[in-house]
Amino acid sequence: MLKKIYIPLLVFVVSLWFYVDFNDVQDYTNNNTSPTYVHQDFLKKKLDDYYNISIQNHEKNTTKHHAKNNTVLLEIEMQKIRALFKKENKKISELDSAMLKFLKNNNISREEKIDALWKLLLEFDVTSNQGAYILDYLETLHPVELVDKVIELYEVQHDVETKMHLVRFLVASLDIVNPDLQSKEALEFIAQKYESVQKLLYNEALDNENENFVSGLLSAYIEISPPEIAADMLDLFMNDEAKVKLDKTLLSASLSEIAISTDEAQEQILTDLMHKAATGEMAPDAKAYLDTMLMGILNDGGAESMIADAAKENVYQYLQNNEPEIQSKSKTLTDAMADYYTWASAVSKLDTEGSVAMLSKTIEQTQDPFKIASLLLYSSQEELEGIKKTIDTQAVESILETSFESMRDEQERQVVKDALRALSLEI
């Protein structure tokens, strides 16, 4: 049965960004960092066979672009690159130019390029600066065909930085496929490589004792795994079933982001997380992250685009039942009021009666002058006009004026004054 290929989820960022800068002229020395990369999108447009996955028994494309075997041209180009690596006082731009010319050459097949760069990598050794440079360029071809070889190379390495570089390479190699451009056999081949990389990352993350390295392995595992599998892995770390203990607040944050990554995840993982948060089974920091994330999504206009229809009612009820209090010893009055409006505004985005109706209802149902002030002072002009047309302004005025008379704190009195002014009333 053909396995589903999952789009990677970015939780921790453990990937390289590629860019083109043809004016980079820094010296390439033993301490050189960051070569000039070519963006994959650039190659996709330039190369006829960018999506040609070379696998055993895979259908052979016999068009003129995909039946190339120009050994002489290939060797000439590789000799140029080798010579540049050995040249003294070389410029990074020279190597970049040669690499880009090689990668963009439509007279050399993708398969030949992968094979040539892999041999060059082994020649210079992956632990060297030259090897790391070659690995980065090889990565732009997303060579899923090399997964098994790279895993073997990974397993004999001892340097953590080199191993992490190979992990990034493996993850990038899997992110290659436009399913519409691949045969069933190619998709099955890629799915097998996903499983191989997942198995490696799973075992390494649970058995290693280097905290930073394990964090990178875990994030890579999450990136290539479907949400439910990624969540199970995080649970192992949350329950201290790995050799190294990671920050549980960060783990919870990752789990929260996984929980909103797909409609299915929202129905299952997010619902479970909200239940734990509501029943006190979740650590306060983790709950705060979950709440902030959900409110941020809703207030940034994601109610329709990011919250699944099946999850909207659950999210609405969860946030509705988590109304914050204004008086907080850990926050200033103005910060607490801003947080309250953030909550109310988020809930209003899911209210079936509309934003203004929900904000107005909240004002009319509370006797807290600071909650009222929050909604009057932080609402947009459009919201405020709608609220003033909806609420019983005399009743709200009475609450604010009565509270004002009993207040002694100047900041609190000023807040209430400002709220009354928002209602076009003066004291």
C-alpha cells in the first residue's frame, strides 16, 4: 500500500536557508563559513530533470534531456571544481560560480550530478570544511537516493557537528517531491526513505545524552513525521523515557504547535491538550503558551484559515471558560487590561453572533470596571462604535462612576476616566 508523504512541520528550525549572491568575494580558508548557496526554486526552474528520482526498476524517461551520459563533459566540470578546491588564495565566489554552473548544466543529468558530488564529498571527507561545503551544494538536489549511504556515513561519525549536518541533509533530501510528478514506485521509494530516517532519528534521540544534539534530532524527527507520530515522540520526552531530559516547557510548546498543524491534529491532539489544560493536568507555563498561541492565531485573522471547522466550538468553549482576571500581582494594570482585551477579541472571532455582539455582551455581564475599561479602550474605532450602539450606556456609566468614587489609586481613577471619555461622558 502506498504510504502517505507528509509535508514537514517546522517547529524547531533545524534547516538551512539557501540564497544566491553572486557578488560574494570572501576568502575561502580553513575557517570559512557559509558559502553562497543556490536556492532550490532556482534549480527547479532551470533543470529539466529536477524531479527525476533515480531508483532501481524505476521507469526510465527516454527523452533527450533524461537520457544523458556525457562522461567527458562531467569529468571536465568536476576537474575544474577539484582544481579550485586545491588552488591557493582562492575566492569563495570562484567556487560558487563553478558549483552553480555545474548544477545548472542541463547537459549533465541530475543522477550524474548526485553521483559526482557524492564521490567528491568522500574524496575530501565530510568532516572537512570542503566536505561540508560540497554537502550543502549536494543538498540542493534533494538526493533522496543517497539516504541509505548518508545514514551509513552518519553511523561512523563521532563529531556532533558533522552528525547534525548529516541529519539536516537527510531531512532536506526527503523534502523533494511534487507527488503529481512522481510515479507510484518513486513515491513508495521515498516513503521507505522517510521510514529509514525516522528510525535513525528516533533511536538516536532516545539514546543520546548530549542535550543540544538531542534537541536537534528531536526537531528533525518532528519535521518529517505526521502530527500523531511527532506527538507520541514528544510524550516520551515529557514522561522522561529518554536518556536526556529536555525543557518540558519547550516540549509543551512544540506539542501545542503540532496540535494545530492539521485538521485531524486539531480534532485529536488539540482537543486532548485543551482538556488537560482545563483540568489542571498541564503545567502553568505550558497552558500559558497554548492559550497565547490560540489567541494569537485568532487575533491574526486565522479563525477561518487555521482553525478547523470541527475544532472551532471546542476552541471557543475552552477560551470562553478561561476568562482572565484583570487584577494580577505579576502585571501592571495596563498590561493586564491589554491581555484581557486580547482574550475577549480572540473569543469574539469565534462567536456566532459576531465580534461586536460578543464584546458588548461581555461588558454588560460584568461589574468589573477594569474589564469594561479594557474593552472600551482597546477596541478598534469600528468596534467601539458598534459597542456603544449595542450596550446600555447608562448602566455601564453607572458602574464606572460608582467605581470611580470609591477608588484612591490615581492610575485606577485615570483608567476609569478614560473609559468614560470613550463613552463620550465626562466627570
